[in-house]
Amino acid sequence: MTPPAGTAPGQGPDGLRQRLTGGGIHLMDGAMGTVLYDRGVFVNVCYDELNLTRPELVEDVHRQYAEAGARILETNTFGANPVKLSSHGLEARTAEINRAAVDRVRGGIARARLPAGTPPESLHVVGAMGPLGIRIEPWGPTAEAEARSFFARQVEGLLEGGVDGFVLETFSDLRELEQALRAVRELSTLPVVAQVTIESDGRTSYGTGVAEAARRLEALGADAVGLNCSVGPAEVLDAVEIMVGATSLPVSALPNAGLPRSVGDRKIYMASPEYMARYARRMAQAGARLLGGCCGTTPEHIRQMAGAVASLEVDRGANASRSNEAHDVSGAPGPVVPSSPLSRRVEPSPLADRSPLGRRLSEGTFLSSIELVPPSGWDPAPLLAAARRARLAGVDVVAIPDAPRGRARMASLPAATLVERETGLDVVAHYACRDRNMVGMISDLLAAASTGIRNVLVVTGDRSPAGPYPDHTALLDIDSIGLVNVLHHLNHGVDPGGHPVEPPTPFVIGVALGQHAPDLERELRRFRWKVAAGAEFAVTQPVFEAEAVHRILDRAFAADGPAEGAPPIRPIPVMAGLWPVASVRTAEFLHHELPGVHVPDSVMERMGRAEAEGPERAREEGISIAVEAARALRGRIAGIHVSCSAGEVEMALEVVRRLRQAPGAASASEAASEAAS
């Protein structure tokens, strides 16, 4: 390794910069969490807080890595940003935790038994920063500037602690990594190593290739670029070979110790220190200049890696002579880095050409839709029978909800495909973000487009109930704002990584609007972000009092809009959700147990009086209440979206019949115009 024994690189940030620019192969450390877990620290503990609560333990891990041969050591701050710390009630201690983490590394180095000729001052401390754990625009509601401010709070703490540089690691979203890098650059000129994490296909989970990532990060001012986490050394080696050819910067490689296997209730990484050492040598020979480990690695892995590369020498500026004509994993020449995926977009097909629903929305025709809940089993016959009744009743569109109330039912996309194929009806498939990751969502939606599904109403998704699946774990990779952005991009012929989708998808994109949301300001902001992201129509929660819808539409489409930076938006057609109740019990259930639904006392009283006269009178009153609510919104809505209780499809159809017969029903264009006024 360089520098040769008996010489020490410079101290502090200048010394770190010398390591990066002066040639040589340099060892970074390995996993912190793996070693802490092996020492008995439970996974439900905030590992970043251990810098304060267990300082001797953290220092000892750093000591072991220094003695194993690591010369660039990361602080124990991967998750020490205010967003992740807030889940432990520690947001206010962001700066304190990051300052202390630097002291822990310095303390570990001071206690380490280093080889002769290697003074403690020659080891460098870099501040580790990982993702925020939230989605930023355009895939989530967090603005880029807000994300940058979160990163800045962590940067400030690390600078106060006295780091020599920064390692930005385990980023999948290049936009988020860019904000972290900008946050550092706005506060410091210290060296920065910027690392992405890839999947087994050699791309990030957003579809970005490593050559593209390297070029983008170099353009943004990183001092070194590289890869860490997610995959083992064999796949990282393949990616290193590509990345080295794409940039003149030093390249880092910190793979996991293979892929984990489940052994009992633990995840065990199976790659031995000897195996990692062999690949460390291969990665160095491929051009990597910074080597280390991520999940599953230990001081013994680093010790073996240090020995494997000790005899290798790399000339100063080795990467600079390499061709900048990189090839991605596909073998195709690396593309020019776009500033945004939409820089490659094509214009989507006109709304009117995408589906009958799109045509009606474009023409301003008043729409009628009913919601049919898919079966809890695999037999579609009851669903198809209800859909055929809807068609005979003249319903324009049938909507299929996705796991309503968080319970398992036939999935909405295949159910919608069956209904459309068997009945010829236009169908809106609700699609929930919960319990799916973004890759799975894109796969689902591309398949849905291929089967003829054209209309998608995007929802974040109901929380799963305590039963019948009490051990169910909810997954929320992106929310409805992010998924609307994904669909909007697919309609423009690009995926989230900026890669072409040919031909572009022809989706009509809908969203929900909750006029009785507990936090109405938040609901308004989120709605405006959905529309800005590409939503083309909306459906309210069930309406029992029209005034609440008037109020929220007045504010949603107002020129100034809600506070806190919600973007200006164009008016879009809004359909009123309706729910004809058959009894007081149903009304009480909706009010108390269905989030976002408000049934006023006046409706409860009307239903109570009607129910006293018998069930048929109660059903008639429920239909009348729904029809009255819709008529009170005449001029504001583009149509109706009628839900119903199990077995009460006829009530929903009767609401549609009466409103279709009503004289002077407002058109969608009139509704959009009045909504904007």
C-alpha cells in the first residue's frame, strides 16, 4: 500500500485530500451496525445515539478497525440526520450526536495500537451521512430545498466535531444524493466521497446506471465516487470496472459481505474475510482506490483486505488516463447525464384518446361511476354480475378499490381487467402504494397497461388492521404523490431513472381528496402536490354535507393556495364521492370507523326517523340524502363516484339513475371553471 512504510500522509483535511489525489490504495473501515449487533445491541436501539450513551463501546469498534488497517474511518452517524432521529425523539440532539461521533472516532484511534511509522494523526475521520429515509420530489412530498436543509443540520454537527471530510453513502436516488452533496458544499470545502448503492442488475433501484451516476457526481463536485451496500463483492467488482472507466475521480468500493441468509431469526452474511480479501485485490486491480466493507463486514474482513492489497501500487492519477467513454451494464455507451428524467420525455397521447373516461373528462360530460368491492376469494362471478347490472343501468365507469380498509381481497388490477374484458365497461382501478415497493409498482402498472387498463386512481392506502393478520408489516416505499409522478413520467415515456419506456403508457391519472381530513392544511398541500405531479381528475370522500366540498374546492384551486409552499396548480375535474346509507348503523360505522368520512348529526337524525318507519323507508332516505348532496354541488363537480355497503349495489345504481335524470346537471367543464372562480 502507499505511502511506503516510514512516511505518513498529511494530517487533517489536507492529508485526506492528498490520499485521494496522490495515488495509492487506501483502506476504509467496515460495518458499524454489524459489530454493535454482535456485541449485544438490539436492532430497536438508535445506533447513532450510542455515541452519547455507550461511548466506550463505539470507540472500541473504531479502535478495532484502526488496528485492522483502516486509514479512513467513518463516524457512527449513518442515520444521524434529523428525519431519522425524529423517530427516536432525538431530532433536537442532531448536532450533539454528530459532534460526539467525531470524538468517538478520535478516541478509538488514540487507543489503537498502530504499526511503527503510522502516527494516529495520519488516520482520517470522515462524517458518514446516509439517506433521510423519506422520498423527495418528484417521488415524494419533501421538497429538494427541505431535504437539503435536513442534511445541512447533520453537516453542521460533523463540522463542529472536526471531521476531515464526508462520505455520503447508500444512496439510491441521485436527486437525494445531490442534495446531500450540495448541503456539504454550501457549508464546507472538505473532501467528499459520494457513493450510490445498486441492485443485482448493476443499477440503482431508480434505474440509474453506475457510469451515469459517476459522471453526474463528478459534475456536481464530488472528490471521489463509488459504491457501497446492497450487493456482494462480485457484483460490486463488475460495477467498479464500469465506474472507473466513466470518471477521472478516485473510485471507492465497499460491498456487503455477500447477501444475507436467514438463520433462525437472524440475517447472517456468509462471505468470509478471505473471500472478501480476494475480491478486494481484484477491485484494486480494476482501478478502485478506496476499499472497505459495508453490511456484514467486521474488523477481520478489513484486516484480510489490507493484507491482500498491501503489495499493490497505483500510479498517481491512475484514473485520469482511462477513457471517459464508459459502458453501462447493458454494454451500451453511457448516456449523457440528464438533469431530469423528463429531459428525455415525449408528449403523452391526448387525454381524450386514452380511454372513454379521458374522453368524457375532456368533453366535460357529466360522469357516473360506482365502486364495486372485489371479492375476498378468487371467484370473480359476484363482481362480474354486479358490473353487468351497472352496465345495464347506464353507469359510465366502474371503480375497483385496492385492499379497502387494509384487508386482503382480489387485487384491483387483475379484477379491473376481468371486469373490462367480460363486460366492456370502462374501469378505474384504484392502486394503493402501501405494501409495495416502487419497482413492484412500476412492474404492476406496465403489465396493467398491456392488458388494457387505462384509468388509475392512486391512493397511499389504508393501514392494515390488527386482524386477521396481526403480524403483517406495512411497507410504504413511495406515497400517492410519488406514484402520480411515476405515472406521469411513464406517460411521457421515461421511467424514474430517466430511461425510455416505449411506447409511453396511456394512463388517465386520478387522486383522492379528503374534505374532512383531520389536518386539512396538510390535505390541501398534498392535493396541490398531486395535481402538480400530474393528476388529471380527483374523487372526494363520501359527501353528506355539500358545504365542506365547496370550502375545500375554494381553497384547493385558489390562486394563493394553502401555506407552506404548496405549488400553484391548474383546476382539474373533481367527482363527488357518495355513499347511500341503508341504516343508522351504516351511517355510524362510516362516521366513526372509516377515516376521512364525516356524517353530520342532521343525517343521523333523518336516518333514525326513516328507520323507525321500516328498512325500505330507511333505504329510500339514504338514497335521497346522497342525491341531495350531489345536487347541492351542481356546478362544482364533474360527476359522481358512488360507493355502497356489501349487498347494496342497487342503492348505488338508483342514485346514478336519479342523477342522470336530473335536469341541468353541470358539465365537467362548467365544474372546472367554477372551481377555479
